[in-house]
Amino acid sequence: MRKQADFSSDLNSYEGDFLFFRSKIEELRKELPNKFVAIKDKEVISSGDSVAKVAESIRKQGIEPSGTVIEFVSKKEQVLIL
């Protein structure tokens, strides 16, 4: 059984990776436009045309997709109106 400290550490790591993604979005738009990217430990570890392809790629690296930031890098900034 996992300890609370493990979950807290995982959440902090995930949050750090998401913030890394947001801070690098302009760079990623130039390098990987309209691609899905997987980020782990503040590093892009995979990219592809679909979430399924990216998830498969990182599984092959021995990384669980459910604990990995996977985001779409839109070529242009998009604003959602809710």
C-alpha cells in the first residue's frame, strides 16, 4: 500500500511537469506544432500525432501514462469561451 507521502510526491512532480509544459509552450509550438507531448521530470519524453501513440511510446520506456503529463501543443494559441 502506498503512503500518503508517495501520493503527495507524485502530485508535486505532476504539477511541476505541467508548469514546465506551460512555461515552454512557445518553444514547443515551434518544435512540435499540432503534436501531443509527454512530459516527465521536466523533460519531453515523447511526442506524436495521437494520445494513443504517445502513451504506447512511453509504456515501451517503462513509464505509466496515468502519472505523466500528456498535452496537445496547438500551433496557435487557442482561447476557449465557456
